[in-house]
Amino acid sequence: MTTAKTMPSLRLRDPRDIYAPAATHAMRVVSQLPDAGALPEDAFWHAPFWPAYRDPASYDHLVVADDQAGGRPLAMLGADVLNTGEEEFLIVNAAFVAAPARGGRVLRRMLATALLQAARQGPVPRVIAARSLDPLFYRSLRLFARGFGVTLYPEVAAPALSLRAVALARRVARCVSPTCRFEPGVFALRGTAAAYGLRRAVPLATEQDAAIDAMFARQLGDGDQFLLLLDLRGLSAATILEAARRIRRQR
């Protein structure tokens, strides 16, 4: 008999918020994350935000998810707002979900929170991007995209690429990985994972979607990442904010 996993109840916050009772230095929060020592070699979800790479306090938008029962941080996401010269976009540069919180909606909730943070400080983000070599991260981001009724690029089985999306992806790729070759046919950034010292998740499997696993195995080399892209430009600001709030409230 299989016992269902009980997900912890999580509170989302910015650890740098000086007005919050739990405000503390971001690096201290990072050090308290379970599995912290494994991150530089085996990042779950995305690029590590360890000191060798970047101080987590330096992200434009930082979200931590605490276990409300014990107060221990279990997940963190760092994102920045960049500009291609034609549009601003929100780029997820780091995300980590510790084992007790995996399998739920925490990544999507953190990303929705970062989007809402960005909207409070400037224009509502109409483009969201990330670089990833993790099929699980892709699967979660694809579910996030569905919450807005849009497509996550690259699509698992797309008969034809959207020329508008490809043009946007080229601009974003030049901005986030100017020294790496972007392959628009498959939305692959060649050599970016090697540049960060990352390695592909082992085992390479979502255990839930063989088509996603096959796409990653077929299109990415050991040193590559996908450029993942959500194009929200066809949605109104009010629609984007309403969807983000709905995703953030999900448990």
C-alpha cells in the first residue's frame, strides 16, 4: 500500500523585507535550506545561487517559501528584470526546492509571487524566461504557462515554430547568454550549462512525462540548456495579474 505524500504548508515572502517579522539576510536563509551542500554540483530545478555564482540578496526579486509549521525555508527563487532593447522581461536566474516540498506547486507559486513583485515596482512583465537543463523544471513551468492560457517554448511536439516567438527568443538569448550560440529551431543555448559548471539532473526523468524526457535527451548536449520562454504579450495587464494571484493562492 502506497502512502500519499503530505505537502508542508508554505508561507511565501521576500527575506529582505525589513518590515516583515522574519526578515533576515538572504544568505542566512540559503544556508538553512535542506540539501544546501549538494547544490553546487547537483542543482535541483535550476542554476545554484551560491556565493561562487552570485549573492542571493542581489536579485531584483527574491522569494523564499517557509514551512509554516517549523519556520524552516524549503524553497527559494531569484529573478531579475532585464531589457532586450525592445521589451523588458522577467528572467528566472535561480530556483531551488528542497525534497520535503517537491511534487507540489511551490515553484509556480514562487514565480507568480516574483511576477507580482515586479508588477508592483514597474510594468507588468509580459515575457518570462529561464535557462534550464532540468525536465522537472520544464514540466512545472509548462503548467505555470497553462495558468495563463499561453504556450511554453520550446513546445514538446510543435509542428511549426511561431516566428514571433522565435524573434523574441533571439533577443532574449542575446541578452542573457551573449557569448553562447542560440539554436532557434529547438530553443537551445549551446554551452551555457558548461559555463556555469552545471550538469544534467540524474536520473534524466520526470517520471511523469516521457515526451519531455525524450525532448531533453534528444536536443541537449551535456553542456547545453534550453531557453524557456513564456510570451504574455497578447494578454492585458489585468488578466496577467489575476492569473498570477490565482496561481499564488494555490496549495
